[in-house]
Amino acid sequence: MKNIYKCFGLLLIFGGLVACEIDEIEPNLPPEAAALPALEAGSLDFSKYVAVGASFTAGFTDGALFLASQQNSFPNILAQQFANAGGGDFTQPLTNDNIGGLLYGGNVIQGARLFFNGAGPAGLDATPTNEVTNKLSGSFNNMGVPGAKSFHILAPGYGSVPGVLAGTANPFFSRFSSGETTSILDDAMSQNPTFFTLSEIGGNDVLGYATSGGDGTNPITPSAGPVGVGFDATFATLVGALTSGGAKGAVTNVPFITDLPHFTTVPHNPVPLDAATAGAVNAAYAAYNQGLQDVLDGINAGLIPAAAAPNFDQAEVDRRQISFAAGEGNAVVIADETLSDLTGINPALVSMRQATSDDLLVLPSSSFIGTLADPSNPLSVNGVAIPLADKWVLLPSEQEAIRNATVAYNATIEAVTTANPNVVLVDLNSVLTEASTTGVTFDNYNMTTDLVFGGLVSLDGIHLTSRGYGLMANKFLEALDAGFGSNFAASGSMAKADDLPIIYPASLQ
């Protein structure tokens, strides 16, 4: 109530005495918000939730796995909501601190996390403390293993400590596997889950190829093939196993990873040159440019057998011309194995050209372009005088291979999900596409895929920020509401953007 004084005064000469009448009136308050319904689990049993997946599931961010990132992993965020709907304990193979990185026998095998130094991502100046050979005991609800491909989930011995040095095991899984011969799926199923998430399966099957520039050292997993080899059979086996005991779950499809800032941040034309340097570089390339035309003229005149370069034409000659100008915006020179191999005709005519906007340079190339291939030769500038090797660039043909594989994986994921009433699909592919175009809304934030400032993707350009994992958790909850009759969204039982950071300071260790 609010008191309003109506004053009738006999104001005395020496002032101060006033007769007043007091009325009580209702306050002018905003209308009360409608009460939210109580949380309901629908047909879901969260008493034993097990999360199976790779780096996103583990909570990997800023190039590492560390305590704060694990606490803000999307499965842990989900488990906090599930706890209010009958969910049980959710244990994770926690790291020691917020430094990140791994040791094996006291030797660093993965470095500390990244932080933002005011100009860009930088490595934390600290030594990791997580020793792989000190295996954690117990079972863990979060079975997220950074780096795991689809077939690794089924692989016996993938958590073997000795296997880490042999290259047959994963150091993250070796920290907490139940034994030297177990698999990720074995350890997950031994817990008899009542609910599961199966996330980003297929992501690493194309990511390794992409981050290595499609240079052939880390091939794309084929769709076809037997269980443990081909993606299709492997994924179907994983879903079949996880639902075999009656558990229900949610699976994700695979985003188009080339939309991530690891592949979109470095421009194809970052080279600034002064007039003198541009002139010197052009003079050095004059013989190469003319040599291309001479080969074509020789083929057309019958002086060089056409079979020596059957697809070589004027369009390719023009495409391979290398030219620099004074100022900024010069395109880097790259190796391109899709070009005609002319070295049998002229050894100096290696398969190189300048990059275009259709080429994607991987994020680490930003610290390589402009360095010297030969420290004693100031003219041996990488990306200018020396073409960037395949590992630094995703050519259009390599991007197409990634997209085709992703489309095929997602078709399998959708088919398996549609055929199984105990599974719902979380469309991460659409989320990333939206974020990379218009941005995606999370509470009061518009989150994009811009490196550092977009809010969605962490400093490594691939993995999500903690706020990004919160958004991901909400997409799971929305899918559960739609598929299994829960009401997380309607009851307000969702992750809140302001509770989750996008940057961890260097002081957090």
C-alpha cells in the first residue's frame, strides 16, 4: 500500500502544524508474469545419463580441455537441467586446473589453452599438469573424447596408455578408460544408460582432413564400408547399441565445418608490398609466366605432344599467371595439385598459382605467411616467393569433398534417427549455417562465427565457447520437448547466456 496525504491546513503563524487526512490506495505495479508450469520429463528417464561423443561433448574450447571448460560442457549443462527432472549424478573425467594440455611421462604432448591477449589468440605461458599415465578411477557419465572419429568409438584399446606412444590410442580417453582393451562404447554401455546423447559423430571424420588442408595425411572416413571402417554402418551400430536396453537419446548431425572461423578468418590476399618489392617479385616470376605461355604455344604448334599436358589450355595459362602490385591486398601464392603437371616439360613450371576468394586458408597459416623458408635468404618469403604447401590451403575441390562427405553422413544420421522412435535429431548443421550468415540468437545476444568477437566459436576457431555450448544444450532441450513430451522450454528450464562466458582470462589457472 502507498500512503497519500491530503492536507487541510490551519497553518499557524509560527508554522508547522497541518491537519492531514490519510487515504490508502493500491500501488501502481507492473502486471505479474504468468507462472511457469512445473518441469516435466515426458517419456524420458534421466536417472542414468551418458554422453558419448568427441571434443564438443568433452567441453573442449580454446584449443584445450580444462576444468572450467568441462564444467561448462553441454552435457554438464544438460545434466543440471535433468537433475530437476529425475536426473542422477553426472560425473566427468575432470582435469586438474584451468591450464589445459597433457603430459605423458612428464613430457608435454599437448600445450596449454589459448587466451585473448588483446590482439588475438595466444598460448598460455604455463606448463600442463594432467599426466596421462595417472589413470583416473571410476566410471564417467561424460564419455566425450577429443579427436575421436566415428570408428574410434568402437575401437578396442583406444584408451590404452601404452597405445598413446604407439599412435593407436587417444590420450584423453587413456586418462579415464576402464582398461587397456576397452572401447568408448563399452565403457558407456557398462553404465546401463537410461538416456544418452550422441554428438558430433562424423565431425572429426572430415575435420582432420580439413585442418591438414586436404594434403592426404588425414583422409575423410568413407560412407560405405563395414562397421568400424565406413561411417554409415558404424553410426547405425552406435545408435543400435545405445538404444538396445531401452534408453532414449538425442543425436546430432554434422555441421559444414568449413563455415568455422578456422577456415574463414585468414584472407586469400593478406600480402602488403611496396613498389620496389612488388617490382622485384614480378621480375622473378616473369620467366614462370612466360614459360606457361611457351608450353601452350608449343602444344598448339605441335612441337610438344598434347598428351604431355592433355587438359592444359589458355584458361589455365591465365589462371596461373602470378602478379603483385604495390600496396595491400596481394593474394598469396599456393601450390595446387589440380593444375596440369608441366614439370616433365619444364621443371621450373611447378603447379602453383595465386589464391582466390574460393580458396580457404587455415587459421595457423596467419603465423606462417611472410616468414622465410631460408632464414639466410630475405627473398624466400613463404606465400610470396615460396608457394604455400597443400596443408595450408583448402582448394575448392577439397572443400567439395568435405561437403559431399558431410551431406552423405547427415543423410545416414537422418535415416537412422527417423527409423528409431527412441531417438531425436538435433540439427547442428542448421545452427552453424545460421550463425555463419545472419547470426543465431541466444537470449539477448546475436552469436556469429567471427573469431574472438562472434561469441559462438572459441579462440581455436573450431570448438565452441562455453556460451556456445549453452546454446547447443538448449537445442538439445528443444528437440527433447518436441520428440518426447518434456517441457524444458515452457518451464524455463534452459541454459542462460549470461551464466556462461565466452572468454577465459589468462589469470584463470
